[in-house]
Amino acid sequence: MIVTEDVGTVQREAWAAKRLPPVEQVRPGVWSIPVPMPNNPLRYVLSYALALDDGLALIDLGMDTEESWQALVDGVARTGHHITDVRYAAITHLHPDHFGLAPRLRETTGAAIAMHAAEATALGHFTADDVAADVEAWRVDLTELGAPDEVVEAPRFELVRFPAGESADVVLSGGDRLDLPGWNIEAVWTPGHTPGHLAFLDRDHDLLFSGDHMLPRISPNISSGPGELENPLHRYLLSLHATTALPDCEVLPAHEYRFRGVTDRARQLMAHHDERLDEIRSAVDAHPESTAWDVTTRITWSRPIDVMSPRLLRLAVRETQAHLIVLADRGDIRSDSGVPARWSLVRTDTKEN
């Protein structure tokens, strides 16, 4: 049986109980399909299925694991379709829990894969030399942040890629309409979490498929580093501000549970980062000449830093750096030219001179 509930009640209950929510009919012709994320605290990604005259379209897909693939296949079946009925898949961004199954889906079904141009460009690095260069760039960057060896050398999540020579079938820009007969869905460019992150606005059904741009309970990771935006937090805050101009519709996020209140949630997230910037500025003030890693160890996190895995610590220090970049851009702090870079407060009398 497919569950139909108002504004994510069943999903919220499942999240609180730490279990997988059911396949849920959100609107006529729109379903949410939970796809497990093995060994990940987020537990699942929500893929969304949209009925077409000749099959289905999907928004986001899940990780490239057999468990995730089977969950997607079974979830599609619960909508009354077969996985081979999928004609089109819109990808919010390239992180493995969103894009991971795209190559397998296209190979199995022939579905067209659509994404923002910035994400499509990131798929262009195919060779072993490209991958090795990426790994080295990340090592250098983390060393410049002052991260310890176990964090610098920790394995990172590799991008899932199409076979060499293949890329996205449809390259989207902000404002484009998805080519889905019977639907009026607009791609909304929301850079920050990744350079080409897209949300998808369905005005006719009062829905915003938000990907990771806006989640109901947590703030998405905003990271600096190779392949990311030069000032990712600044761009994310601009994206949130732009989001407040969207219709205040129901939000269908990629994780946790659906909710209502686009404007309120955008403002909450902006306020969260304002508080975070204040906390990081105070940490730099209290401990001049701190590295990004030093600051990371002195601020609050949703879980104790000493129990985080090296991979989570990489995300933490990169998010700290994203906030330091904003503070430097505002003229509040400055770094020296050393390796690792060390940050200090810019005093008021110095700024005035």
C-alpha cells in the first residue's frame, strides 16, 4: 500500500524512529521513494517519481550500491511502473547519493540524464591521471588548512562517472523548464552546496524539490576546496536569499522529510550561518594565528568532534574554511601567507587606517 499523508507526517515519524519511510504519494502522479544510504547517518535519499504519459521521470536516484538500486526498482514498482518505464532523470547535484545510480539507470532504461552545466563539466575528468591530480589537490588543500595527517590521508568519496566519452544528455541552466510533457517544472539554480546545485519548482502542484539546498532539520555542508566555488558560503547565502522570493510552497527535500515554509526555512538557515560566523570570529579573536583546523576543534558541532570519522572531519574543516573566507571577505579577519595559513582578527583601528 502507498501511503498518502499531509506534509510529511509519516516521514517525520519514520525519521524519529530511525526507520525507512514508506513509498508515499505526495500529489496525484508524484511519489517519494526512499533509497537507503548504507553506513551513512542520513540513512536514505528521497527520490521523487513523476508520472508521464509513457512512463516516469525521476528526481535524484541514490548511491551506486546493489541495495540502493533494488530499493529504487522496488519503489518504482510501488508506483505501478517498472524501472524500464523511466524516461528521464533530473539530478540536483553530483554527490554520490544523488547521482550514483545514474550510469546504471541510463544503461538499463535509456533514460535521459539532466543536470546543471557546472555539474556536467565536473564529469569530464575520466583518466587515472585526472583522478590522481584531484587527490593530490585535495591533499595540498587540507595541508594548507592545518588538518592532521589522518584527515589529510583519509579516503574521500569519489564521484561516480559515466563511461569515458559520455556525459549528461540534458544540460540545464537556471530558469529552464524540464522537458516533461504534462508538467511545468522550472530548474532553479541554487549554488553553494555544489557549484551547479539545482532545485526544481513545480508551481502547478505547489512543490519545491529542494535537493540538499534546503533540508528541514539540518544545514547542508558548505565546503571550500578543489572543484568547489571560490566563496561557497557567500554563494549559498545568496541562494537562500533568492529562495525567499519563491512561492511559499511545500518542500520536498532529498533527505529527512517534507515540510512547508520555504521562506521561513531559508531565513532560519541564514540566521544559523550568521550565528556560526559570529562563533568562528570569536574563536579567532580568542586564539590569534589559528589554522582552520584549530578553529574547527574549538567550535560546536552537532556531534563531539572526537567521535567524528576522518571523512566527517574533512567536511568539518572545509566548512570552517568556508566561513573563514566570508569573514575575510568582510574584512573581519586576515590570514598570513604561511602553510598552514593562520588567521587573526583585523582590529577596528587597523581597519579604519
